[in-house]
Amino acid sequence: MKKDYKKMRKDDEHLVSLVYRPLTEKIAILLFKTPITPTIINHLGLISAILSGLFFSYGTYGNLIIAAIFAQLTIIFDLLDGQVARYKGMRTMFGRWYDKFLAKLTKYIMFLGATVGVYNISKDPRILIVGTIAIVNIITISFIINLRIFYDFVRERRELPRTGRFFLPFGMLTTTLLTIAALTNEVKLLLWFYAIFGTLGWMKQVYTHYKYGRYVKIK
């Protein structure tokens, strides 16, 4: 089993997974002989994200701490389901798709809760617009990233930092920043960050596609 997992490590790895992997690997080994499936773990991650969004929506610092804990559990479940699937030989194309679908859905749920929470504290209706723009930007960036696999001219290009075979995934970066914002009580600042720089981010991605694809002829 460990031999198979070492083989998997030869592929590109998330920098975030390197932090959580020692924990999730141990949990995956413990779950190996249990009836718990990757789908169950996926749904636990979804429940964790819903609870995180709920606590974010209250807006008070104590609730933000709890929301941050559930956000971290969401990351752990997101990494754990794939490891359990590999250990148990339960990997399927639908499972891979469903995992990616839920990974994106959980981010939107948490950011929606964060937007409501900041509004509940500030009572500033403008924050609802800022939060909506932030969520739309996250959806747009995720959409563009997912389309890359269908086009060779941008398939291997990444907008986020990369060191050797290690890279920083957009989804986990988003959840990690949301956790940090909750712990520092700066969720409003994070919403503004994604509203402004998220817009610049997807515009940069569109330009990258234009730059490398405008002279590529369709055969």
C-alpha cells in the first residue's frame, strides 16, 4: 500500500498537500479496512463546508474561529478522499469529477457565508456587492482553469507560483487565505482582495490564452 502511494508522489504535488499529507496519510491507513468510502468522505467535506459557511455568516470573531476550523477540515477531507480511493482501488472517472465539483462548491459556500457575516457585522450593503464580485471572480478563475485541460497551448501553464514539481493550487490557496482572514478577523479585507485582484486574475488568464493561442491554427 505504501509502495503505491510513493509511486503517486512522483507526480506533481500541491504545496498545501505537503503540509497536510502526513496527517491525511495516517488517517487513510486507518480507514483502509473500514467500510468508509471516498464518497462518504466527500460528503463529510461538504457538510464541513456548510458548517463553516454557517459560522462565517454570524460574523463575530468567536464564530470566525469555529468557521476556520471547519474550513481546515474541508481541506483535510478534500485530500483524504483521494488517498482512500487510491488505497482501496476505488478510483473512477466519476469520483474524480465529483471530487472536483464538490471542491469548488465548498469554496463558494464558505465565501457566501463570509460575505453574509461581514454584512451582518458592518450593515454595509456595499459589502454584498463586493462579496458577490469576489465569488464571481473565484467561479470565473476556476472555470478558466478547468478549461485548460482541453487546449494543449495552455495546458501546462500556471498563473500561481510553482517550484520544480510542486505547485500551489488555486482552490486550496483560496480556502487557506479564508482561514487566515478568519483567524486575523480580516474577512472583509479578503473579500475586497478577491473582488479587485480576482478580477485582474481572470483578465490575466484570458490574456494568457490570447497570447499563446492567437496564432495556433485549428487542424
